[in-house]
Amino acid sequence: MKYSENRKSHNSLKVISKILNEWDPLGVSKYVADEYDMYIGGLIYELDRGCNVKEMSEILDGIVRGRMGVRPNSDSNYIAASKLLEHWRKFEIASE
């Protein structure tokens, strides 16, 4: 079942937003709660297509470098990618 077809999507968006705020490559989530929400749609697309942790980490790296214009922290990106994939696996199991 695709993400947009699932009734639990709203709660999943909150979890993904929380993960991105913990990732916080700009250090602003304390002040701006939705700073990274603009990336959720693209990340969900990648999760839904089945990306792995390495690919997601590289995607986050590209966002930080290309969209935010700052130096990426590979360790932080890998941790966030792992959390995103862990959440997505749980979400998919709960959606079955």
C-alpha cells in the first residue's frame, strides 16, 4: 500500500518531522519547528521506492550541501537516515 493511501499517514508525517528536527543540520529546530518539513515529500518518495540507509544518507547529504549550502555531517546524516528507514519499516508493517 502506498504512503498516500494509508490512514496512518498523518502520524507518520509527525514522526518524520521529529526525526528531521533531531537531525537539524542548520541548528534552528529549537526556533523553527517546521524548517525541514519541505523535504518530507521527497524523502517519503525515496522511502516508498525502497532506498537503503546508504542511499538515504547520500540524499540527506545532497540536501545539506545543495539546498542548504552548508557542509554536511556524514555521521549525523547516517543516523537520521537510519531513523527514517527504521520508522518506515514500522510504518509499512503497521499498514499491512
